[in-house]
Amino acid sequence: MKILVLGDLHIRATNPRYRIDDYYSTLMGKLEWIFELAKKENCEAILQPGDFFNSPDQSNKVEIDLINLLPEKGIPIYTVLGQHDLRYRQPINVALTKFDVLNKVCIVDKNGIDLGNNVHIYGASWEEEIPNDCNKEAVNILVMHRMVIKDKSLWPGQEDFTKPSTLLKKYSDYSLIVTGDNHSPLHFVHKEKSGAMLINCGSLMRTTTLQRDHAPCAYVYNTETKEATKHFIPIAPIEDVMDLETADEIKEKNEALEAFMVGLSSDYSIELNFEENLKNLMIENKTDNRIKDLTESFLEKYYEGGIK
């Protein structure tokens, strides 16, 4: 059996900061390409590791477009709920659950789903425990939304993460683990000597200037050979979709102001960058993850122009 593996989709109708193209049209075009790839490779399932949507509420247009798109492709999509899908809501009150009820996607949980051909899929949504009671005689696959990093931490003070080898060794009954949440510029695959594999594709779209070198991709996993083939998703040059000049100018101004303030006093250590100051403050005070997520959500809406 062949299975298509994706990363975080973050479906949204609004443009992220510095995107200058029609982000939504670009995103929908990529989804079309992905479904065609799944058909071409004769995949029998698509795995998506959470953050399907960028927020729990979606406009009628987005929902109608997806309702019209998904049935045409005929390949079932198995997913879990990421923190962006939930945003402090109960699962019953979010858009992704609506799509599950409408049989457009299938949210997988600890109970698992038998795909046939001795292949079982299990799921762990955001902050859910990883199921560790699976059919040991089957080819078991886990789809989860949790921060997994390839080698080193993504930012100073990062603590809430797991390494691929740690997961694969602890949950050794899984032949494949598909993870979401890590949006670092480079996707990664980790394979143990046992043949067990972890795949993290990163995000489908480039939403920040830190992703200048990000090459969105999907993998086709073969449950018989236990091998995965990478397929790069077509993208436009970064200069065509992001206003790098403005982003770089703002970054340079922040760095210049910081250098100026440091020069005023050798004891002056605070940065004149609100986002960085706030992030450092939360790290130093070990702020609860839910508060961190709420703060991130507020800043995201502010830069999109949703908060005046």
C-alpha cells in the first residue's frame, strides 16, 4: 500500500505578513497538485499531522471551496487536531471537526483505524497522549502533532520538544511516525536501523521570511518496502511571493536600535523589539504554553490587520 505524507497545511484566506501574492489561491493550487500526485502514485490514503487549518473558524468561502475540492479526489485524508485547529476550543467547536463529520477528512485517535492490508493508523492530537497499545502484528503508523526536532533546538531556551530517535525507540511498535508542528525551514526524515521511520515535512506554505530556503515537499510511503520517496511541491521564487526588502529593512532597523541602546550603557540588555522582548520574558518566567499560544495568536492577528 502507498500512502502520501504531508506536513502542516495552515489553510487560511488571509495573507501572512510580507506575502505579496494571492496566498489563498497559491495554497489551493498546491492542494490541487498534491491530490493529483496522490492519484498518480496510486496512493490509498493521505496523512496530515495537524494544523490543517490556521484557526478554528473558517469563512464560508474556504469551507465551500474545500467541500467542493475534497470529494473529487476520492483518496481519504487522515489527520489530527493541531493547536491552530483548536485555539482553546473543544474539538466539537472547530472547523476541522465539521469536516470530519461531513466525511471530508477523518480525525484519527488512540483507537486507530484499520486501512486493510494489515495497515493500522493511530493518531495523537495536540496535547493528547501517544497511543501505545497497538496491534503488534500489523504495520502501525502514528500521526501526531508534537514538536519534534532533528538535532538542535530551534530557538534559545526551547525545552518542549522530542528527538526522532527518542520517539522511535520508545514507541517501537510503529513502523512510521508522521509529525507536525515543526516549521523550521528544512524538512527532515529520520530512520532507525530497525527500519522504523519518522517524517516531518514542515509547512506546505512559506509564511515567514525565515522560510526563504524552505522547499515544501510530500513523501510517498510504501508499507511493504518501508521506504519513502520525496516529491518537491512546485513553488515560485521567494522574491515573487514575499516582500523581502521591507522585511530586511525592518530587521536592520531593529538591529541598529538595539546596537544604539547597548552603546548607551554596558549594563543595558533589553532589545527594542517587542516580539523578541515578549518571547524572552515568557522564556525567563517559564510561561504556560497556553498563554504563549494565546500571545502568538494575538500577534498574528495584529500583523494581519485584524486588530486595530
